[in-house]
Amino acid sequence: METIQLPVPRTQSAYSLERALHERRSVRRFSPTALTLEQVSQLLWAAQGVTHASGLRTTPSAGALYPLETYVVAGNVTGLRPGVYRYLPQRHELAPAGRANARAALAAAAPGQTAVAEAPAVVALAAVEGRTTAKYGRRGIAYVEREAGHAAQNLLLQATALGLAGVPIGAFDDARVAAALGLAGDERPLYLIPLGRPAQH
Ligand SMILES: Cc1cc2nc3c(=O)[nH]c(=O)nc-3n(C[C@H](O)[C@H](O)[C@H](O)COP(=O)(O)O)c2cc1C
């Protein structure tokens, strides 16, 4: 299947980092408003976008080995058919991936986490730990988990600056999430991050 070129991310805005730090909150209820492809582009860029000609990214990485793989499960995104897509940082593109009806399977893999079923999109961070453990041994596993924290925080602060919000979810069944997303055997899911416009109270 063909890849989807994402809109060019912006590197400036009038919304300050300090304001994003101050305003960020975990949000688990979303308005039914669709996300735009521009918003999805900006969020993925914040998490793992390439920011240097040498391939360095928005997020630091032990040894610059980049073990993280970023997926977006689109439910209600303008310009994206519902389904699973893998983010290709170097090309800033999305590659269709995963199985049909992934959202229902993903929600079932995270029981009680209604945001996974209801958000217009869910970003999933997974990791190929071997990329990092090949250099750092067992200690590399903890490095990879730290990196997922960097990427998730970048994403959540960017969401805040766009008037969006999300929640980083760690409570899920790894094997069922991997199956829902169609992950390769060497990929381990680390975070599910439902995203959208916060519901009005
Ligand atoms: C490693 C980690 C795992 C988390 N897992 C979940 C989760 O499974 N479900 C959930 O609703 N929130 C989860 N959270 C979000 C926390 O509940 C939330 O960050 C905390 O209540 C503080 O609120 P705040 O994010 O609005 O500052 C997780 C946060 C972290 C850092």
C-alpha cells in the first residue's frame, strides 16, 4: 500500500513551552471533533521527527540508535482512513500497517481504559530493544524505556500547544496490543496515548 506524505511540521508558534508545561494535563474524555492531518503530523514530529540532516530527532536517544517505533491508530482523522499507520520519521510519512478493526482489538487489550476506544486517534510507542541492547547490553532496556518517556512528553506538550490533550497509558496486555497493532516479533509496546480535543465539562 502507498505511504501518505504528512504536512510539513512547523517549528515556531506563539504558544510558549512554559505555557504548555503549565497547562498539560492527562485527559481521558474527548470531544467528537476530528483531528486534522496537520495535527497528527505535528504530534508525530514532536514525538520522533527528524530535526537534523544527520538523522537526529526531536527526542534524545542513547547512542542515537533510535529503538522506538511510532504508530498511529486513526479513528476520526480528516484525510486518514481509520486504521493503523507506522510513522516513517526520515520521510515524514505514514505507512499503512496492522490489521483491520485494530481499534476494537486495541481497546480490548486495555480493559477499563475507555479513552483507547473513544479518542479520535491513539498513538502507540513500541520499541525494538535489540537496537539499543546490541550496544549497551541489559542496561539498554532501561534506556529504551527512558526514551519512550521523552517521546511521550514531547507529544503531550505538543498536544497541549495545539489545544489538544491525551493520556499516557501503561496498563495494557502487551501481547494483545502487539497483535492488535500487527507489531513485528521484536517490537514491544511501551505506551498507548489516546489523543483528541478535550471534552467540554
Ligand atoms: C508510566 C505511566 C503510566 C500511566 N498509565 C496510565 C494508565 O494506564 N491509565 C491512565 O488513565 N493514566 C495513566 N497514566 C497517567 C497518570 O495517571 C497521570 O499522569 C497522573 O494521574 C498525573 O496527572 P497529570 O498527567 O494530569 O499531571 C500513566 C502515567 C505514567 C507516567
